[in-house]
Amino acid sequence: MPLDPTAPVRVVRRFEEPAERVFDAWLDPLVAGRWLFATPTGTMVQVAIDARVGGSYEIVERREGDEVEHVGAYFRLDRPRSLAFTLWVPKYSQETSRISVDVAPLEAGCELTLTHRDLDPADHAVAEAGWTTALENLAATLAQGRHDGCGSLAGDPDFPDLAEKRPRRLRMSVHQESATDAAGVEPQEWPRPVAEGLAFLRTGIVNVFLVGRPGAGDRNWVLVDAGLPGWADSIADAAARRFGERARPAAIVLTHGHFDHVGALETLADRWDAPIYAHAMELPYLTGRSAYPPPDPTVGGGAMATLSWLYPRGPIDLGDRVHPLPEDGTVPGLPGWRWVATPGHTPGHVSFFRDADRALIAGDAFVTTRQESALAMMAQRREIHGPPKYYTCDWEAARRSVEALAALDPETAGTGHGEPLSGEVLRVGLQALARDFDRAAVPTYGRYVGRPARADATGVVSVPRDVPHPLLRLGAGFAVGFALGTAVQRLTRDRRA
Ligand SMILES: [Zn+2]
Ligand SMILES: [Zn+2]
């Protein structure tokens, strides 16, 4: 985009839904609260929308203990074609900016043009990336609405409250009500089987695994990974359905500690009074000693890579609830299984393997959906890919890990993202990935390509310098800001690695 300081940021996106639905998604608190100014790990605490010209809105999300307020007023409302409002994020900025949303009906669906004015040019790239992500999230929210009928999405496309001269107020917790997932699977159908004594549950975009035979009972099964924040109840319900009411796991074991794999961990570990195990090299990131190397949003393209700026990378602190996996390769609570070191995606990433039937839980060592694309993830297409690019901090190690897993010749594999695979599809796909890893999985450029982050048992020792993405190269001004909602202000990022 041109570097004209007076030019607004403009983002265009097509939607399959009719213009009315796309328009209403900005103003219906139930829907807007799911995506507008929503971050992956935040909790939406208030969505108040007084949808009339001169009316105001207040959308408050709690992010890592802080309540971040987004406030503004509508100065144009012309359903379904146009809406415009001001935005102020008092926590981060003195400035107010203007946003207009124009929706053009198409023969099928519509095209939305978002225009954001009054921004500091240094924030343009970030705002553009932020809104691109936000509109992707809007699309995903609308797609999900087709399945689960949330809010007004499945109801009357009319928006009666627009006529009301009263604000609609709602206190809600967005993440906790994601009952039906994008694939349209009913909650009671989870967990789904992968192999004998192995089932999985999808929490949003991340899989967790329940290992143990059905009806195993108290302390006779193990949970592998703990999914996204807000999914503790869903995971516990699925476990109760499979293993019996009040059946607690013997342990919770982790493939790695990325936030999307440990979101419900503390809640569940407390509820079940269960010990947690991870590789010794992963412990610094689970005990508050070190943050992961910063994600590389320049690789992989797509919304999820952009979104990675939003991901918290500050370490969680599980204290003495987390223990190193036994050095002999056994897995506590899982006779017949062993852990296999598969570093690269993170320094202490492991996979779990059962020799008897060659069942594999691969975490993010490789995945079966293109993790960089929110849409591909929603659709859950089955393809074998290398580890999610934006977080992988050592590509050489990641390649050796995939080679090691391919050498195990797994019969079934469940991965951190995407559908489980088995048989020929898995065998051929994994062999091909191992053989052709550098071309198929490693990005052509990026912060960690050829220059890994270095870590030891105390955490991250060094990270290579950041490299600007060709598309985001806006000179030195683009440093470290982020977020949508927060896209208008500059957030100073924690640069300690
Ligand atoms: Zn990961
Ligand atoms: Zn992951």
C-alpha cells in the first residue's frame, strides 16, 4: 500500500453470507462479542451496543488480567450497506480514529470494504494486518453460526433491536460457549476414536487426546495436552463420557507448552488434582522461567501467522505441579507408550508412541491441516504439513524430528491440529514430508530459517534478529505493535526472549 500519510487503511473481503448478516455481525452483541476486538486468549467481559446514530458502544475484553476497553460512537448506520463509528482504546491511546464499513451485496454473498482513518502511518501495516485477521475471524464466526445457530445468526435476519432505542447489554464469556465446533460435530459426539484406547477432542482449532480404554475409571487414563483456554468443561465432559463420571486421569502429559495446548491445563490439573509431565527442556516455559522465542509472523502467510502477534508467549507458571518426563522414555500412567523427543517446533517438544499398534500422538511435530490458514483450519482438510511455521524456532531440528517419526512408520497419527490420519495416506504423506522437508515445510525466508533460536534447560539463550516481511516492510516505524482493537495504538511488546 502507498506510503501516503493521509491515506486510510483499507481492507476488502468477500463473505458467503448475505449483506444483512455481515452488517448485523458488527452490531449484535452476541455475535460481535465473538470476534470484534476479541483475541484468542482474552475473555470478553462486556459487549454493550447502542446501535443507532449517536449511540455508543463499549466492548471490554480481559487480556492477561487487564480489562481492555474499546469505546466509540456510531455516526452512520444504513443497514445493510454502510456503518461508521469512532474507536478509542483509552488504555493505550489518547487518539480517536474513524472506521467505516461498506457492504456491497453480490449475487451470492457480499463484499465488505473496511476503511480506517486517522491512523499514524507507522501503524498502517499493523492495522491492515489486524483488520485482515479480524475479518477472517468474522468469516469464521459467521461460518460457525451456520452450524450452531448462535445469537441472531441462525434466526430472523432482521435486526429488531436496531429499532429499539435502548442499548443491548450483555455480560458474557465468549470462549466458554463454543459448544459446537466448525466441523459441526455435536458436543456429545466427542471424544472421537483414533485407535484402540485412544480418542481425541477438538478444542476450537487444537486437539487434545484421551488415552485409556472406555470406562477405564478413576486414575486409569491420561490426558495429552490441554487445548485452548475456556475448554476445561468440554474436556472434562468428554473425559467423563469416555472413562466414567468423576474418573480423574493418572496424569496430564504435554507434547509442548504453547498456549493453545495448555489453555485449560491449570483448571483441569486443579480440578483433577493430577500431576503434569513435560520434557525437561520444556519446563522453563511452564514454570515461569523463560518465554518462548517470539513467533515469526513473516512466515507462512495467512491469518494465523498474522494473528500470532496476538498470542501470549509469556510463560505460565505451574510451579511444582509439573515434572520432567522420566528419562527412560516411559510415560507416567501410560504403560505401553513411550515418549520420543521431537524438538524443533519448541525446544522440548515430544511425541508419544505405542509400539504395539504403532499409534502416534505427534503434537505439532507435524500437523494434518495448514495451520497458517484460519479457513483451512475451520474446514479441517486432511493434508500432512510440517510444524506450524510461525512458532517453529529450529527448522533443522524440526526436520530431524519428522524423519524420526517417519522412521517409526506409524499406523495412526493424531496431531495437535487437524484430523487424525492412518494407513497409506499417513505413511505416504509422512515419508514424503520427511524426504522433502526443506522444500515442503521450511519457509523460504523467515526469522528462524537457517538461524535457530538457541535454548537450554534454563530456557531461551539467544534468538536471531527479526527480519521484516517483504509485505510489511514499512521502514523502521514498524516495530512491535499489535492487535486489532489495539491496532490503533502502539502496544509495546515485551522483547525479552
Ligand atoms: Zn505449538
Ligand atoms: Zn499447536
